[in-house]
Amino acid sequence: MRAVLCNAFEGIKALSLAEAAEPELAADEVLIDVHAASVSYMDHLMTCGGYQMRPALPYVPGTDAAGVVVACGDQVTRFRRGDRVSCESWFGSFAERMVAKESSTTRLPANVDFIVGSTILQTYLTAWYALVERARLQAGETLLVTGAAGGVGLACVDLAHLLGARVIAAVGTAAKAAIVRKYGAEEVIDYSREDVRQRVKAVTGGEGLDVCVENIGGTLFTTLARLMRWNGRLMPIGFTSGEVPSLAMNLPLLKNYSIVGVFIGPWKERFPDDAGRAAETVMAWVGEGKLRPHIDRVLPLEHAAEAMSAVANRSTQGRIVLRVR
């Protein structure tokens, strides 16, 4: 089968399009003809060797895909050959076929195509886990999302707006303001040129934030740590700045706010039934038009390096998708 291979943990330059052996099917997995695969920052980070996991080399990058089930393991009960599905795994989606755990696979509604379907699980399921499971976000609360125009960030804006929160979107360039407003942000802060502390105080009337979904890390995280409200929830979800921040613990102590980690992978592994139900809800809301995944652009599989470069440079809005078939 055709596949993108990562031959060394050296990022984009180590990627090549080649023939690869089809993946072997385990008893609790489904084998999928991949039609589309979305590209995430996590995919880039893993190819650089900077992620928590390092697959054996060479490996096929890519977490999320959508396609058609062609075979099922002996223990699989929810799917059969021919089902249209969205799926995810730690890696393997940038290929004509991939395997995914039954628990990490969800049926696509009839009106959701493969391009859109490939973008849903990592982005919107992460948003669900962050906002619903971890933050217990309530209607009327004030939420700030950093990296708000990216895949996960925009999904958080979209879902929080649907849940009735007041959303503040923090973006890295003025060019990204329009997309986050379209998805429900009431206020937009451009942290490349604005004083974040002063802007947050101004738009919250000095009250601060109930919930903050923080994708960037570094000094932005430490600034926002001083802007949380009493009983707030500050949620580190990623460190795209490359700097993992430290925190003076007197800050959460004085305002009784919580630091709430968001790492969806172990949650799905420990609580697959909960994750499966959440995925079905998210997918249904996409099918009903309540949630609207945004496609930045669609590229052929052989342009995976170009897609990865755009993600690494943070020039994307929503998700880039690779068309595989």
C-alpha cells in the first residue's frame, strides 16, 4: 500500500512516500480503507521525537482518518465490513490502510463526508473531554481559549459556544480573528501585539476567567495563571510554544482555582465506554449541523510534508486534510 513513512525523528525532512506492508489486525481492531486523514500538531511533534511516545522506525504518521471498514478482529462486535467510520490511533493514518481499536472508531453519519469525518475525533473529542468531562463548563461562564484558530482550539470555541459559555479567543495573528468570531467568540485577543493581561481584565470587568484552555505554554500560560477567577479551572492542554511552563502555587491557592490537566489518550484507554459515548454524541452533533469542523485545505497524500510544514508554522485555521483515495 502507499504510505507516508517517517524514517528518523528529524521532522519533515525525514518523511517519504513509499510502499509499505499493510498493518496486521488484532482481535479488538478494525482494518480501514483510508479515504482521508487529517494532520495535527501532534503528528508533527511525534515525527520530531518530541512527543511522549516514540514508535519504532520507520513508522506511518497520522492520528485521525475516515474511511470504510474492510475487516474486523474476532472480538469486534460494533462494526462490519462496509461501514463508513471515523477513527483514530497514535499513528498510522497517512496510508491507504490503517488499523484502529474498536473503541477508537465511530460511525460517520450519512451526511458527513470522509474529508470532514477525518477531522472530528481528535479535535472535537478533545474539546469535549476538556470542557465537559474536566472543566464541567456551565452556560454563562467565561472561557478563554489560546491557539483558538487551530484544530483543537477552534473545536473548543465551537463547542463552548454551543454549550452557552461566553468565549474569548486568543490568537497569534490578526488574520485569525475572523474565523474564531465566525465560530462563536465574543471577544478576540491577538497575543502577538496586545497586552493579554490588560485585555482580559477589560473584557471581564476585572473579574477574570472561569475556565482557560491553554494550548501554547510558556509566558502566555504564566500570564493567564494570574487572571483566573475564584473557583476557576486553568487547563494545560499543549505547549506549541515549545516551552513547558512552571507555576507559582500561591496563585491557585489564593483564588481557590484548579489546575486541570487534559490528556485525552489515557482517558480513552481507561474509560473506553465513556469515550465512545462522547464520540457518538459529538458525531451526531456534527451530523445535525450543531458543530462545524473547519477544513483549512485539502491536499493529496504525497503533499504530507507540505501539510506538516503548515501545521508546524501555525499558519493553519482548523485542520488540513490529506486525500488518500
